[in-house]
Amino acid sequence: MSGQFNWQRFVQTILNAVFPPRCLSCHQFGQWVCETCWQKVELISTPICYHCHKLSVNFKVCQNCQRQSSCQRLIVCGYWCDPLKQFVYGLKYRRVKPVTTALGQLLANTAREVIADQSVVIVPVPLHRWRLGNRGFNQAYELATVVAVQLQQPFFDVLVRKKTTQPQFNLDRRERALNVQGVFNIKSNQIINIQNKIVLLVDDIVTTGATLNECAKVLKQNGAREVWGLVLAKA
């Protein structure tokens, strides 16, 4: 008998038998993301500046909004509505990790045209170690690894979150900015990997942009040439 027994696949097979996958949107048995619901995901066809919502070329933050953003672009895949919302919630709160592949491919497909022939490095937004231990995984990290493989670009886990913060969804715009101010840092042995590079900063969703902006500040302070955000939707 050759090869090593794959415990993870075995456990997943047992779980699928006891708790068969159901589409996170329509709840039909068979798979976590059914083809019918996936086709209903509303994609953004006209890029805009995230801050002022004016038309933009390749999701660039317009000149007037650059003063309030450390990201040069914020690439948003789709609209924050069902079924995409249910797929993101399933990953983030129900820990249905198999949907990572479909969502990561969506991120990569949206970013591909923007990146074109340029070289970028893929970096995930980090979780604090306490929240990471509680959830069991960082959804931004999982998505970013898929994006890196799909785009054939290097992946570096560069950032750390120095302290835990309040959940952002309970806060207004000003409180969100203060909540994440100064909470991110860069791993000293990783600085060389982002210097003079375009960093594609991956997260699941964006609301006010406070978290992405704070991460982008740290990356640029440590030598990144530009920082582009990449998210599934604007909540």
C-alpha cells in the first residue's frame, strides 16, 4: 500500500456523510455553493472610486480622495447582497471553509484584468491571535492563498495585529478608524518581501475602509511602492 493516509480528507468524507453539504444560499443539498446561486452573484461591471463612487479606471482611488486613503486602488468584486452575502457569512461565521475556493477564484478573476502584466505580492489582512484561536482560521489568509495560486503571484504573511479590537460592525466611521489605529505591525523578517513592490492586500469585505487603510499605512511606511485593496464586496 503506497502513499500516506489523508486524515483530513477522511474526516471531511465522514462529516459530509453525516452532515451533507447544503447550498449556503438556497439550502439545497449537494454542495455549499450551487451553480444556480453562483450565477446569481451580482458582479461590479463598472469600476468606481471606493470613497466618492465616481467612475474610475481599474478601481483607482481618484485624486480628490487620495488624501484620505493609503490604498491607490480598492478592487471590489460584487454587490453586498444575496447570494454573495450568504457565501461570505458561511465562511466567516459558520466556518464552511470549502467555499474559500470559489470566493478566492472570484477575487482572482476580478483582480486579473486590473493587474494585467504587473508583478504584485499578495498579503492578507491579519487577525489577532486570540480571534484566530477562537475562529480557527483567518478567512482573509485562506482567500489570499487561493488568489496567489490563481494569479501565480507570491504570497507573504507580512502583517500582524498587535492587539485585539472591538468588532467593527458595531461602530460608526470615526469609531472604526480609531478602533484600528496603530494596531498593525509588520514582521521584521518580511520587510524585504514588500519593499518597492505593489502589494495586493486581501480581505473578505470592506465597509468604511478603516482596516485596509491602516494596514496600507504600515506597508507603505515599510517600503511598499503601492497598496491595492482586494475584497469581495462593500458592506
